[in-house]
Amino acid sequence: MLSLKQKLKQGVLWNFIGLFSSRGIQILLKLILARILIPEDFGLFATTALIISTFDILKVLGAYQAFIQDRDSDIKKAKNTLFYLNCILDLFVFALIFFSAPIIAKFFTITNPSLSIILSMMIRVLAIQKIIKIFTNVPNATLNKEVKFKTIQIASIIHVLIYFIVSVILVFSGHGVWSLIYGQLSAIFAESIIIFLAAPFWPNLLIDIKIAKRYIKYGKNLLASSFVNIFVQEGDNAIIGRILGMASLGLYHLAEALVNGIVNGIQAAITPVIFPVFCMIQKNKNKMQRLYFRTFEFSNLIIVPAIGGIMILANDIIRIFLGEKWLATVPIIYVLSIAILLKILVYPAEPFFLAKNKPELIKNLSIINFFAYLILIYPFVRIWGILGAAYVIAIFSLIKTTYFSYYLSKEVPKFFRKFFRILIRYILITLIMLTSLYFIKSILIVNMATLFGLALLGIIIYIILIKLLDKEIIKDLHKFFIKRKVI
């Protein structure tokens, strides 16, 4: 039986392995498909995925999180209650998507009405995933409740591999944008089988109305913030698709995928594990502060050089791998990279404040972002096109960083001194690495082989610089991975 500390360490490791593998394969898939497909195809798929994810905000009423934190209810009754709540919601969402698909498609294809029918069909077909997931909602929640991240990430890796294989085979067979739809459904089906076999669950009629009411009440409290989050996260895609058309949305979608892929993977790997650790030590201010800065340091160690590398090689990556038709994504990549750098500056803030029982800070930030979004997104897209949407994301990142920095300075003594000491160290090391890369790149003819060589060389230079100039982080990594010291 693993201790909680061992589970946390294993959870972080498997989340990193799974998410880095998944994100890496997804980015490779996007590059391969973008070489063959046109921006309009990517726009159609992005719109389809947008619709499905938007309707998923209703999922919080299924109280998935309530089940995970519930330690008092009879487990059999709790599982059955969760199953029927989610089953009703999944069927409702499927029906809602299916019957509203033509109306939604017309809304997004106003600039090119000929695409309305195909978009409507794609939305309906991809919505089948809601039916597939009905029997895996409880197994998935159970695995999370039992902190079995290894199984979840193995299933996730297989999901991405199936998605990659099916999509590539179909796109080379001439199925166009439908390759992405069929690849996604095949992947979800394979992942669902693995999750179900890992934690099999067959429902019966053992339902507890009190548990159901408690779960629904818990879920209702998350609905408003979930709506704001999905509005802010997907609103730019919706506005671009509506005003500028599918081709422009395809360009924006690819830029987002390339910039956010690995970076969001890092956050997704750490967040599910770091939050319970913060909760465990919430009464110890010193440990809370040490864990905050250790998380901040680990994320900066990877994200700062990764974003720097993307920015310096973006133009060459797009030109060599994707061709001239995608070069319009380069300025979007630059702006979104800056947005990511701003956002990562206060990355551990949300789990930190939630553990300190201050959810109102997150709620207030959501409200600020919501109204800022309403004011900015439409005029920015109208004036600057797809680049305007990227500007809005950068502004949001600046708002988030300023907001959380202010409240962190109240909670953590000498916050800004510690904050800048870590940040400046990684910026300087990254700048040395980027300067070296830029000089070497300027004397080479950049092609596919030299591009891979430059990326590998950048990693080697960065690792050497870290070993020479930042021995403190080497000690911290040794403590975490070898001695299993979380803080």
C-alpha cells in the first residue's frame, strides 16, 4: 500500500509522462495534418470541438467533484447516484447538441453558408462521444478518487496514439477533415474501454436521493464559474469563427495548439496533485509558502525556455513543416507566447488560495475577466482580426498576474523579492541559450534536419547552464525525485 506522499509523487510523475506524451503526439499530429489540410478544415474541426466543450459546462451539475471529495456516503449508493445523474445529463446534452446542430452551424458559417451542412453533420457525429462516455463516468471518477493517476494517464496515452494513427491513416486516404472526427471517436472508445476495465462498474437501482441532492447542490455552485471559464477560453474562437470565417479560425486554432500544447500539459500535470498537498499543509504557513515557490520554480524551469524556443524558431517551424499557407500563424504565436509567460508568473496561485479557503478570490477574478472579455473581444477582433483575439488573451494574462500578485504579496512575506529572484534567474539563463541559438542559426541554412539539431542543441545548452548557474534547483529536483520530499 503506497503512502499518500508516494501517491503524490507517483501522481506527478505519471501526469508528466502522460501529458507530455499526449501533448507531444497531439502537436506532431497537428503538424502532419496541417501539411495536408487547409486552414478552413482546421476551422471546421475547431468549431465542432468548441460546441462540444461548451455544452460540457452542464456536466458540473453531475457533481463529479462532489463524488471525489465525498468520504462519508455509502460507496455503492454514491456510485449509482453519480451514474444516473451523469447519464441523464449526457443524454440531455447529446439530444441538445443533435437537434441544435443546424442552427449552430448556420451561426458559424455566415461568411460561407456552403459549409453549414458539413459543420452540422460533424457536430452531430462528434456528439456521439457523450453516449460512449456514459459507462466510464463513474470508473473515471473512482480512479481519481483513489489517486490512481497511472491508470488514467496510460489510458490518455493510448487515447492520443489511437487518435494519431486513425487520423493519419484516414487523412492520407483522402477523408479530409473527417479524419479528425473519426480519429477522435475511435480514441474516446479505446480510452473508455481501458478506464472501464481498470475500475469496472455496473449500475443497479441503489440510488440515494439525499446524496443526489447534495451532489447537485455542490455542482450548482461550480456552474457559474465554469460558464465564465468556458466563455473566456472559447469565446475568442467563437467570435473569430462568426466574424472572420473558418479559415481564420483554423489559423488561430493551430497557433493556440502549438503554443499551449506542452505548456498547458505542465499545468495539467501538476494541478491535480499540488492542490491536495496544499490542503494537507494549509495550517502551516511556512510550508505553504515553500511549496508555492517550489512549484513556481519547477514550472519556470521548463516553461520559460520552452516558450523562448518556440518564439525564436516559430517562423522556421511553420515555413519548413507546414508551408506558406500557415505563415499567418507566426505573429499569433508570438503574442500567445507572451500571454503564456505572463500567466505562468502566478501559476500556483489558484490551488494556493483554494487550499486557504479563499475561493472568492478566484470567483472575483472570473467576474473581472468576464466583463473585460465582453468589452474587448468584439472590437479587438473587428480591428485587428485574429491577432486581436491574441491581444485579448495577453491582456487577460496581465490582469491575472497583477491580481494574484497583489493578494500573494499580502499572504507571503517578501513575496516580490522571492518572486523576482527566481524569475530573473531563469530569464537570464534562457536569454543566454537563445542568444547562442540565434547566432548558430544565423550561420546555417535552416532546413528540417538543422531545425531538429537546433532544438536539441538548445536543450543541451540550457541543461549545461542550469548545472553551472543554478545548483539550487538541482538539489530541489534531487529531493523531490530521489528523496521524495514534496516540500
